[in-house]
Amino acid sequence: MINIQTLYQKAIKFAAKKHADINQLIPGTNLPYVVHLSNVAMEILVASQNTKEFNAEFAVQVALLHDILEDTNTTFEELSQEFSTEIAKAVLALTKNAEIPKESRMTDSLDRIKQLPKEVWAVKLADRITNLQTPPQLWGIEKISAYQKEAIQIADALKGSNDFLEKRLQEKIVDYLEYCITSHNQN
């Protein structure tokens, strides 16, 4: 049986190359995008130690690959061949559908996520936890506020999926709001 370290290495190398090929950085930083992916995977690994009946092998691969269909030219077929159809379906659910109106994309993605195993829900929670860092300087208060409201939408939609990550996300939402209020009042 392949161990989680081997699966992690295969997925992070694949994702790192695909994101680096388009010179993708974490928005507002000069950090390579793989830093974000590894942070999401780290949240998943810690959650897996605090969650009964959690398929960490599956979840960590989905975490490392979660933005690959949305951000790179990787296809569903390529992902299925390289990893598995189950992983490709999970990544596809985590990918916003660019064909529908922007205001419906998050709800659509959350609806698709909820049809899949709880580990996919956990990746969405971990992704938003990781993204609730200091917002990029170019973001205005409206974008920051909308992002925080979207985090609440995610937390509400995925309630009951993973107690550990839900608690982490709630803490991050509060911290993010406090940061935004404090920093906005200083400007």
C-alpha cells in the first residue's frame, strides 16, 4: 500500500509544476502558489488527527490539487489519469464554474461539494481557513467584507462536516473581521 507521504509528494510536485508553469503567486505576495497549497494540506493533516473516520490519503491529495482545474490548463481527464476519477471529481466540485453568473458560483460549488465525501467538505473549509490571512493591500473594504461574508456562507453550508475545521474557520472569521475593522479604521 502506498503511504501518505508518497501520495503527498506526487500531488505537490504535480501541482507545484502546473501552478509554476503559469507563474502563479499567492495574491498580494511574491510567494509561489505551492505555499498556499501546502498550507491547505497542513490544515487537512492536522484535522485528520482530530477527526474519526477521515480518509487523510484522499483528502491531502485533493487539498494539494484543489485549485488546479480552476487556475491552470490541467484537464479533468489528465487529473483522472494521473490520480483517480474520485480525486478529479472532488477537485471539480471545488472548482467554481466560470460558465454561470459570478454571484451564483460559490453556491453552485458548495452544492456540488455537499454531494461528495466529507473530506471534500474539509478541503473547502481548510482552503478558506488558509485564505483568511491578511488580505492583499489592493483589496478595498467592500472586497474584504464580501470575502468575509463568503466565509460565513461556507461555514454555514458545510456545518456538520468536520468539527475541528469548523471551529478553526469560525475563529478565523472573527479574527479576520477584527483585523479588517482595526486596519480600516487606521487608514
